[in-house]
Amino acid sequence: MTTIPLAPGFTRTRPGNGGRSGTSTYSALLAQVKDHGLLRRRTGFYWSLFGGLVATLALAWVVFSFLGDSWFQLIVAGVLGVLFTQFAFLSHEAAHRQVFASQKWNDHAGRWVGTFLVGLSYSWWMNKHTRHHGNPNTVGKDPDIAPDGIRFLPEDAAAAKGPFMRTFLRFQGWLFFPLLTLEGVNLHRHAVVSVVRGAGGRPDTKGRVLEGTLLVARFAIYLTVVFWFLPFGMACAFLGVQLAVFGVMMGASFAPNHKGMPTIAHDAKVDFFSRQVRTSRNIRGGWWVSFLMGGLNFQVEHHLFPSMPRPALKQARLLVRDHCETLDVPYTETTLLRSYGIVVRYLNRVGLAARDPFACPMVAQLRIH
């Protein structure tokens, strides 16, 4: 087993798989997963979850109507932020074909739940997330590590211009989670831009018209209710709390999964199994972690088997972990709080490149060539 040095606290190993290719080792694991029935649809689970979320959403609006002109409405706003996050998880799972056997049903469910209930662009999400799954943490191919205010790669931080941006990047790790309070607004912005320009720059007139109609209806109904029943200042505070909770929960669910894990060079040849496992991190915890993160705490399994329903991921973890141990492939797990610490430290280390005109050694430490 050859160990490649990484940043402090990390190690990466190359599999000693007895000469077997990554494709053959993944095929063997996939056969095990199918034998255990872990790719079977769990439609009952999703209908129950959806029904419970809809009932809770209805209850939240009932409480909203009874509270009236009261600052206790901010509690309702926080609850809505949590509920919209959970609906977004359902849309994400429908996009991965986890809910229904029919692709058409999954697309309908993902678009209505994600766009009408949450206010996201299903087409934009599909385009972006498909590219991420195909090339996680791969330079120039994974949109989730492309510069967008925050810099996730040292070379992007080093390329930053202006004293303000360079100073910001030096502390970006500490600023990352506070900035997530704005992520809800950012996601809605992407939805509007996607409808106007088309997802990924590609024209899709029918899909854009449908999503545009759903977005207009969603925001019109939601904003009318909030501003009609609440004083203007309170309505603004209500929206601010709801968007902040939504943004933090979305970002805090997705960020721990890959940030601080090894990155892959743009032209590197890495097999599917290694690419997915080496760049992903699982989060340990009970059922509450799975609920809060929408099953994304089993990120390794989710990337290996994107269409696997959420209830099956826990059992698949045992198979994948044993498989990785047999092959000497690192299987990364940590707690939720520790993962946040890793993300903060990683982003701060990346930000240091903004003050160094020379190549940052971290590029070599965290890069799979």
C-alpha cells in the first residue's frame, strides 16, 4: 500500500486490488448491492415523508394565520426554512431517479416540488449536479469547486485581484458559514437567471416556460401572503429569517461532503470507483443527521449509487466500507461538527494562496494526478 502525503491530518492510499481494474471492483460491489435489493424503489417511504412535510407545512401556515401581527412569526419563518430545505432534498432525490421507477414521474415530482414549493430551478440544478456527480472535485469539470465568491482551489485564490478580495480570501473559512445566510437568495437568483437564459446556456423553451410559470406563481403566492398579513418591516424580517435558515441548512448539508477532500487534475485518468470514494466524505450520526442532511451524510454511497433510495444508504454503507477495506481504499467518515472544522480550516488554507505570488504547495498535497 502506497501512501501519498496530503495536507496535515489527511492521507490518501492507492488500492492494492491484486491487479483488478477499478471497473471490475465496482462491478463486484454493484452485484452485492443488487443482491441485497438496495436499488429497489422505496416509494412508500417517499410518499410518507412527502405527506408528513405537507402536513407540517399546512400546520405552519395555520399557526401563521393565528399569530397575526406578532414577532413570534419569526419562529414560523425558521420552520419554513427547515421545511423548504426538506422539500429541496426530495427534489434532489427525484432528480436522481430515487423516488419513482418512471423517469417522467421523477422529473414531474422534482420540478413541482423543487420549483413550485421551494423556488429553485430544476433544470439548472440537474445540469449543475449531473456535472458534479460525473467529475466530483475535478478541476475545470466540477462546478461545485468553481470560484463563486469563495475560492475552493489554491490557484483560484492566487489569481484573485484587489486588496479587498485578497483580504477576504485569507479569512474565507471563518466567513463561509455566515455567508451561507445569503445562499437562499443566491439559489433563487440562479433560478431566475436559468429561466431567463436557459440552464447551462442551452435553449429549452418548453421547460423554461413551465419553470418560469411555476416560479412566478410560487413567489407571487408566498410574497402576497407574507406582505398582506404582516406589517412591512415584520414581513421583511420574516423573509430574512426564512431565507437565512434555508441557505444555512442547504449549505451546511452539502459543504461537508467534498470540501477538504482530495481534488483531481483536469486530465487525470481515475476509475469511477476511486474517483467517487476518494473525493467523498461521510458524516456519522443517527437518524437525526440523516433527516437534517436528507441522506447526504452517506455521500460515498450516494456517489457510487446515485439512484439508491435514501433508506437503503445505511445498509449499503456496510458493504462499501468492507469493500474499501479489502482494496485498501480510504473510506472517510467523521462527525458533523468535525467536518465543519475541516471545511473551515481547508478554506482558510486555500485562502492563504491569495497573499502568496508563488505556487502554493497545497496544490500538490491535495491533488490526484
